[in-house]
Amino acid sequence: MEFEDITDIIIGGAYRVYNTMGFGFLESVYEKCMLIELAKAGIEAASQKPVPVYYNDELVGDFRADIVVGDSVIVELKSVSAITKAHEVQLVNYLVATNIQLGLLINFGEQKVEIKRKYKTFDRQD
């Protein structure tokens, strides 16, 4: 399956979750809802997957990706009024720390679902 097909399924799932749940839940609730949507679509996804972070070839810590879809897309979920630049930078840093090329930042916001697509290579960033 190509990136566009996978991201279409993820984004469609996010809209279904938002239409059902609305705004105001913790990110963990939206995460579980997204996992249900992805499973229904037959998409392999891991929740809270630990990803090691290295500095000069030394392990300095790790982060937990909200959702990793088939080792090809990182999905970072938010439940805030609006996405900030810091949220976008966080996702790009996750991509840089992994071999994953594509990330989706999905915010289940007050008024709507906001989605930002980010790429590991800087020339393709939105």
C-alpha cells in the first residue's frame, strides 16, 4: 500500500472519530479510537511504540510515538485548541530520530479536526 492510500485511511478514520466523539477528550481516548478505526480498515498499527533517540551514536533517551502505522507513518495526536509550531517541530524531530519518512499530526480541536502532513526530508515539508 502506498503512502497516499495509508494516509487517506488514517485521515478518514480521524474524521470518523471526531464526528463520533467531538472535542474535549484526552489524547489517549482518541488514540484508542484511532486504533479501532485502523484495525477495522485492516491497517497494522502500534500504540505508544518506544523509539530510541541517539546523540553521537549514544542512546540519550526515547520517546513514545502515539501511533506507528506499519513502520511507515508516525501519527502524533493532539487534543488542543489549535496546532502550534512546537507540535509540528516535535513530529519532525520524531521523523528525524527514526527511519520513518512521513508523519501526520492530527488535532482533535475545538472546532474541527486539523491535520498536518510532515516529511523527514525538508524539501517536502508542508
